[in-house]
Amino acid sequence: MITPNTPGPTPSQTVGPFYGYALPFTGGGQIAPTGHPDTLTLHGRVFDGEGRPVPDALLEFWQCAPDGSRAGAPGSLRRDPVNAAVLGRHGVDFTAFGRVATDADGHWAVRTLPPHGSAPYLSICVFARGLLHHLYTRAYLPDHEPDALLTSLPVERRATLLAHEERTGVYGFDIRLQGGTTEETVFLDFH
């Protein structure tokens, strides 16, 4: 019950930076089973509108499995049966989900399996200070035919969704929260 001395509900307010306390978990970026031969690494940095790294962002990743299925295995939030401490992943199953925080330089990394599809991508949700609502984007692996989303974008905007291969099995993908029309990452609006 709200009384004259009790504050009422508030609208969305500036977020964090408090993500590092409870949301990241041990092995959050280890989407692929440990030692799987097809594992690839996707990594990058999150930048603000002035080109500075964002040291306290949180990113969530979803993807389909190499066989096209969208039901990942559980295992992301295992707990110790004695003290209930979060143990993280067991490293055996492909979970299709990852959650990582950026470090002091705004860097993040996930290890996963190649997503299925003619235009394979990982879905990314970005939480960061100053954002009233989280942002959605995609990181497409290079050298594939563009899908309907990519072809609907001007070529210079499309480039912000394409990871680049640094070496075999390692891809770079930076996320720019603001910037000019060729710099800011394309974010998706889901209604």
C-alpha cells in the first residue's frame, strides 16, 4: 500500500554498474563443450559514443546449435548441493546460451560452436550503464550469404553486424553503443 510517505513506483532508471555482482557466473562464456574440435572464439570490446571502452557492461548470447536445434542443454547455473554456491557450467554440454561481463578494457569473449544456417549468427543482448533498456544485436560470421535482415540494411550499416576472422577459429566483433551512421552497431527493435 502506498502512503504519502512511501515512494511510488518509478519508471526505468539509469542502470548499474552492478552487473558484476550476481549475474555473471563461472564459465559463462563457455558455450561449447570443453575441448570440442569445432569450437570457435568470438570476442570484442564494447565502446561508448566517444569511443571509450565500457568496463562494466554485461552481454548475453543465444544461438542455435550446429544441427539447427534451438534447445540448448541446461548446465549454466549449477549449484553446490551443500552450500548452494554457483558452480557454473560442467563443460560437457552445448548450452546455446552465454553471459559475460566486460573487463576493465571493455573486452569480452565467448567460446562456442558454429551456429547453423546459411547466414549463421549469434544473438546478443547488451546491458550497460546509461542504458534505460537493454539492446539487441547480432554477430554474423563472415563469408556467408546475407539473410533478409542483412539485405534490408545499407551496405555500410550491414558491416556493423559482421564479425571478422582474425585467424582460423577466432573472430572479432566490437559493439559501439553510439556513433555515426557507419560506426554505431545496428540494434534491433523487437515489439
